[in-house]
Amino acid sequence: MPNAHPASKNTIMLTMMPAVFVFLWSTGFIGAKLGLPYIEPMTFLAVRFGICVLLFLPLVTLTRTRWPDRWQDWGHIGFAGLLMHGGYLGFVFWSIGLGVPAGTSALIVGIQPLIVGAMAGILLSEKVSRIQWAGLLFGLLGVFLVVAEKLSLGEGSVFAIGLSFLALLSISFGTLYQKKYCSGMSLKSGNFIQFIVATAYFVGMSFLLEDRIIVWSGELVFALAWLVFVLSLGAVSLLYILLRNGAAANVSSLFYLVPPCTAVVAFLLFDERLAFVSLLGMGITIVGVALVNIKPRTAS
């Protein structure tokens, strides 16, 4: 039997990438819940990205690596990494560390597609159709239904919840900035530069805000390994590939699926039950993402 054509394999891979990305990205909230009882959030992230730098160092030095041609490109890549890693992950972990439930934080960050969809037309000249706007609103409704039972005015402080909103702004503008200025970056050198920036940022924040006390445990080691290899090396690379091959608003719509997926993983790992409303919300969210990703018709 002849092997499949390379183009067909690439098409299959690109088709599967969104589903794989959503699952991997959703496990980041679970990793935070698993590891934060044993370590402070900024220290956790400093160790995580420090390991990423050490893993990438032989890869970029011993293999053929394409580096940015201009100093401006180095700056763009570093700033995008500060938004995508430093701002987004830093504020999410800090928020969860202060008592905000992972589902609530996932819900707040799940509003990201509305911001990206609104700003993509201005900053990236991307057209967002009425059907796509309807999909974005459907997705938002579904996310609210999925985590509605986890929301309570008594969970977390105003400051802690505000940190999740800062994470929302960071990932939204980081997505747009990455799409506009860093789409052509090498995944090896680009990730390495962003990991160095993130490590420096989190080390500084850990010295500024924390005692840097670590209580080593099996749960912490597992969470750290998962976040390093699966999230930082796998999911982030998938996100950049998706941004390179699709519109920012379409890619951002995938974040609507993260809270439902987080709820499913939490059910499997922590026996958190899913109510009928949650299942209904998942269905509405899937419909919303499908609408956002409908290809617009073009005149023949």
C-alpha cells in the first residue's frame, strides 16, 4: 500500500491540531491546582521556565537554528513572550494561588476571543463576519453555563479575581502581537528567547513577592514535569503553529473550549461532578466554535 502523500499528512495534522491544543492547554489549570499547594506561584513558574531554558540550550546550540535577522525581531519575540508567558501564566497562577477556583479563572480567560475578535479587525485587518460574531457570543454563553455552578461571590477576593482579568488582557494582546510581529519566527529560537525572558521575569517576581519556599512532593514533581514538557514545549508550539496557519480570531475561538475541557479533566482526576447545565454549556460552546471557524464564501 503506497504511503500517504505528504500534503495529505500535513492536512490531517493541521486538522487534528486544534483538538490536541485545547486538551493540552486546559490541563495547565489542572497542573496549577495540583502543584500550587507545595510552592508559590512565581517560584513555580521560575523553576518551570528555567528547566525549559536548560532543555532548549543544547537543542539550539547543537542543531541548526535560524535566529532573528534584526534586533527589532528579537524585541518583538521577547515582548510577545512576556505577554504570553509572563503576563498570562503569572497572573493565572497568582490568582489561583490566592484562592480563585481554576474553573473561575478559566472562565474569565475564556472571554479572550471577544477581545481578539474585536481587535483583530483593527490591528490585523482580519474580517470578522456576523456568523463568526454569533459564534463568539454562543461560545461565551456556553462557557458561562459550564462553570456557572463554580462561580460564587464569596470565592476569592476582588484583587485575586482582578489578576485573572489581567491574565485575560495579557493573552489577548499577546495573541495579536504574536500574530502580527512574530508569525515567521523559528519555533526553536523563538521559544528559547521567550523562555529566557519568562525565566528572568519570574525570578525577579519571586524575589520581589515571595519567600521561594518549595515543599517537594510527588504531586509537585508530576505537575512540574507536565507543565514543562506538555504545556511549555508542546501546547505553546502548537499555538504558534495555529497562529501561523490561521486567522487570530479563529484560533482564539479555541479558548472557548478550554473551560469545558478543564471541567472534564477535573472530573476524571478529582471527581468533580458535571451537572446537566455544564453538559448543555459544552454543547453550546462547540456550536459557537464551529460558527467562528466557518470559512467565508468567496466570489467565483
